[in-house]
Amino acid sequence: MASNKISEEDIISFMRNMFGVSIARDQLQAPTKDFVVGVYARFLSEFGVENVSQPDIMATSGMDNIERYETNIIVANIYKSVANIVVNAGVPDMSFADVVQPKRLRTQRILSALCCLLLKLTEIEERFNQMQAKCIDLPVRRQAVEQRIRELRRAVEEKSMYLSSNKAKTEATAHELKALAETYERKRSEADALQDESRALKTTILSQREALSEIDVELSKLREEIQELDHKLVKSPERIQADTQDKETELESKRNEKKKLEKQYMELIRSLDHLKEGCKSLTPSLETFTEAFKDIESIRSECEKLSENKVLLNSREEKMKSLKVQMKEQEKSCHTLRQQIAGNEKTFQQQIQTLKQLNSGMKNDLDSKTKNQSEAQKFCLEERLRLES
């Protein structure tokens, strides 16, 4: 309760506002007996304490050396009354000396407690007046509530009579509502089944679309392969023809070389025969014989070279024949491949047409089922609205 201590300025302001009494700061700093008695008496009058001029034996029973103080009945009564008031307001140790010989701090403490108590008392009185004002019209409000209760009872009785009279209609309506609820449940189950079927159809359509896309991809790949093969077919005969012409040109040159070599070989044979005849008719010398032998050796080496060239020519002719055979086989394989490509393209076109027909059929089926579902939902909505109305 020590927090209720009020400053001297606040006490001066409180006295001026509450009692219309102006006190000086010096009176609070150096309080006198007459000052505190007058202030306490004013507070007691606000608290409703009367007869402070009557002697109170209990007020003077606890005093020590009371003969030293003035035995003033009013002072004793004021002391007793103020002590009883501030005992629970933070000043439980108030003594008679605080009245007859007041001190600054003690007086400030007691006045602070009295100010706080008076403020609380004023607030409580205001609340009491407000509650009293609110409670004045309680009998009138009670009568209004009782009248309202009687009216409600009368209305309940009327409603009970109305319900009892319409009980048969209510039962018939309940049966009708039950039948409509069953119809609604049946329609809703049918709508759910249609919705499941539509979902399954959508899934099938998506899978068919994926299959179509895969077929389109494969078809595009096959078309690319066909284009590559066509390109190869266009280029292969030209390359083979060019190689053939080169080989024929080379073969022709080799044949010409062969003819020249054969001609040279025949000439050498003839010269050899002439030499043999000359050897028979003449007695060659050692040097002539040596030269002839060298010529014969050179002729033999040339003959061996000619035979090797002949072998090469024969092998090249065989290669040309094998190349011609390979060209014919490639032409046959290209023709077969073109036939296969044409057949595959025709098959893919037929598959695409079949898938398109299936897709259109499923789409029509889905549209019809969607239409049936919307009609069922519309019917359910109409039934619900009719039931609610």
C-alpha cells in the first residue's frame, strides 16, 4: 500500500477540486494540530462519519500518558475515526500523536491514504448509481418478458394444433420425398457410371492417340529411309556406270598394250628365228654368240613380262564380269526393296484409316454418353429443386 503515497502538489490539487479548499504548501510541510484536525474532519464528513463531538472511551483507552495531550473530545473522536479508516489503506500504525503533534511525512502519508479511499468511494458510488439506474426498470422488463412468454406459449399451442392437423399431409410428403430420394440416388449412380465410362473412353482415346503418334513417328522414319534408299538407288547406277566405263577404258588400254606386246613378241620370235638360221649358216664368234645369248635372255624376260600382263588382263576381265553380276543383283534388290516399301506404306495407310475410324467412333460414343450424363445431371438438379421447393 506504500504505492498509494501522493505528492504534496497532488494533495493540494485534490483538496481544491474535491472540497473547494485552498491550502498552502507550507501547511503541508509544517502541519499543525488545527490544520490536520480540520482536514481530517472534512474527510470524515465526506465518508459520512457523524457525532465526532461525542466522547469515545475506546478512542482514548489506548493512549499512553494521555494527560500530556489535550483531552479534546473532538480530537479524540477524529483520531479514532481516521485510524479506523486508514488502518486498511496502508497506515496501520496511526497514533494519537499524528493528530496533536503531526509530522510532515506522517501527515502526507495519512492524507494520501484518505485521498485514495475517497477516490475509491466516489468511484463505487458512481457505479452504484449506475447499477441502481439500470435496476429501476427491472420490474417493467420482467412484465414484458412474462408477456412475451405467454405469447410464445400461445404461438406454440397454435403451431401444435397446426402440426396435428397436417400430420397426414406430412406423412404423404415424407413418402414422396423418400421415393424422390431413391430416384435421385439411382440417377446419381447412373450418372457416376456414365462418368466412369467417359473417363475410360477418354483414357482409351489418349492411348489410341499415343499409338497414332507412334505410328506417325515410325512412318516418318520409314519415309526418311525410303528417301535415303531412293537417293542411293539414284546414285548407285551412275556410280556403277562410271566405274564400268573406267574399267572398260582401262581394259581397252590393256588390250591395246597386249596387242602391242604380242606384236613385239612375234617380232622377237621372228628375229630369234632369223638369228637361229643365221647361227646355223654362220659360225659365230664367241662375242657374237655372247651378244646373241644376251638378246635371247632379254627376249625371254620380256616374254615373261608379257605373260604376267596377260594374267593381269585375265584377272581384270574376271573382276569386270563379277562387277556386272553384282550390278544386276543390286538392281534386283533395289526393285524388291521398292516393292516392300510400297507394300508397307499401303499397310500403314490402312492402319491409319482404321485407327481414325475407331477414334471417330469412340468420339461419337463419348459425345453421346456426355450428353446422357448432362441430361441425367439436369434431371437430378430439377428433382432436387422440386424437392427443396
